[in-house]
Amino acid sequence: MSLSLRLVLILGSALLLVYTFHKVKKAHVQITDTVFWIVVAVFLVLIAIFPQIVYFFSKLLQVQSPANLVFAFIIAILLVRSFLSSMRISQLSNRVNELSQEVALREKELRDQINRNQGK
Amino acid sequence: MEWLSPYLGEHEEFVFDYLVVNDGSFDNTRKICRDNGYRFLDLPINTGLTSGFRAGMKYAYSHGYDYVIQFDADGQHDPQYLLPMAQSALAEQADIVIGSRFVNAKKKLTMRMIGSNFLAAMINVTAHQKIADPTSGMRLYGRKLIERFAKDDEYSPEPDTVAFAIRQGAKVVEVPVTMAERFGGTSYLSAAKSAMYMMRMGLSILFFQWVRKA
């Protein structure tokens, strides 16, 4: 891993951390949802400072360039993360749909009740 | 609505009711329904076909209806077929009756018909029944399916649910109908979306059948 890649990792992680804290402060994101990003940022800083970790695993997995292992790893994490997000969106949209159905059914009931009372 | 009303009320052994579902539409649907005192469900936001239909099914389920017919409001579906569909459901003890355009008539070879044939083949492979018109939007559902729709968000008024229902032991029959070109609105299946739709349906019919809960 070149020195410049390590510097970019550190800089990028620092920016990610600052941005995350900023968004928490403005309440744009829930604290629970930032855990992932903070862990990722800390992890990237870690491998930038101690590239030996990456060297060890690239030897183990017979990856020629340690930088490629870093990229592959980040891509894998992002894929998992994106699948989890997609799952969450599905669940949320189901709940929104259920809520609007419920609102519609209750509004209908209310309207019927009002009509019945007026009829009397 | 004036078009539909002669077919409502008592007809032979059935009493027909209607329910308009306004799925968060921004056109005049809400106002028209209110002004005329129609029976309608008013969803606060647009939630899509499946969800809008499920709202109607929840209503039908809690009010104890025996059959529900999914009926498009854009003029495609002809109310004169409501009675034959209901009669067929009763006579054949069917759980789903599809208002089919192709029981007798031949399909023309258009892109849409290729898609229709594709879905029919999928259903035939997985559920072992030939459905002439799987994409018909005019379907009758019996009490058993009304309950499933009311309780399970994976039940959509789409071909994959028909295939799934057959595999679950539902009896599906088809009744010949004719359909007009819609007089209002646009199909939610635009050209670009229909490829996605076919892929979704194909995957759902072929693979996700086995992991769906009954």
C-alpha cells in the first residue's frame, strides 16, 4: 500500500467522521444508524496506520496487490450494507402502505358514522 | 359510475355492491366521490396497485363479503360480465375467476401478447394449469383469498398471486369477457416499466413461490 493511498484513507475517514457527527447534531440521522459508518471510518484509519494487517491477509488470500484487497473488502461491505438498506426500505414502505390503508378504512368508518347521525 | 349502476344491487342470486378505492390520486376522484356520496376509500397518499387493492380487500373482509371483483375504473372492464363471473364462481366453487379475453379469441402477436404468453407458460410450468389470460385485471376472488389479501402484504392482484394460489390448492377458472380500450388515465405499465414487470413476475412465479408463506 502506497503512502498516498494510506493518506487518502485517513483523510477520507476523518471527513466521514466529521460529516457523521455533523449530521447527528442536526438530527438528520439517528445515532443508531451512524454506528456502521463510525466503525467503517475507524477501521479504515486502522489499516492505514497499520498496513501490516492488510499485508498479512493479502498473503493469506494470495492477492497480489494489498490495495486490491482493501478495495475488494470495501466493495463487499458496501454490497451487504446496500442489501440491508434495501430490506429496510421494503419494510418501511410496507408499513407506510399499511398505515395509509388503515387511515383510509378509519376515515371511511368515521364518514359513515357522521352520515348515519345526520340521517337521524 | 352511471355506467356501472344498472349492474349493482340484486341480480339473480347475488347482491352487488361497489367500493371505489382512491389511491391518493390528485385528479378529481376524491371530489367526485364526495359530491356524489359514493362509497369510497380514500388513501391519503399514493401507495400503488397492490396496497390500494389490499385496502379494498380489508374492507371486504371486515364487512363479510363473499366475493370481490377487481374492476378497473378506466373503462377497460365491462360491467355486463360481473354477473357471469359471480355465477361461475358459485357454480364451480371457484376461488378465483379470471375475466379472460382469450378463452375463445386468438391472441394477436404483439409485444404485450408475448409477455402474456410468457407468464402463462411460467404459470403452466409451476402450477400446472393453463391460464389463457394471466394479465387480465378483471378477477373475482372468493372469501378464502379475500382473507389472504387482507392479512398478507405479499398478496398482490397480479399473475404471480394467481400462480401461487393454484399451488396452494385454489380453484381458478376463466370466463370469457371482452375489454375496451381505456377511456381515461394511462396504464401504470408504461413501455419501460413492462420489461421490469415481466422480470419481476417471472422471478416471483418461478422462484419465490417456494419461499412464500401460505
